[in-house]
Amino acid sequence: MSIIRKDKKAAQTFQVEIVETLSTIVDVVAEDEQSALLKAQEMYRNEQVVLYPDDFIDTKFIVFQ
């Protein structure tokens, strides 16, 4: 007589998104908040502001099935 084990689950493939958050604060001289935001974005795009591993804040893991 053979015994069938039902406690074993079949292996599945999961997609896991890994999100790292880096953060820094920069001083921007501007006339208003919107201008400051635009200047900061431009500085970031032009690599005048670069985030490094020391700027690490958090890691999140999100599982997709």
C-alpha cells in the first residue's frame, strides 16, 4: 500500500520587487516652492546632486504572484 503525502506544496514562481529608498536634502535658492522644486529636479538630472549608499533610508519588498 502506498501513502500519498498531501503536506508538500508545489513550487511556484513569484516576482518580487525590491525598492531601495535614498534621500538627501539640498539647499535651493528660489523665488517660490515650485521654482525650488524645478531647480532641484534639474540639479538631479544634471548630476549636480548625486545620491550615495550613505543616503540609504529603507528597503521594501513587494511580492507579485
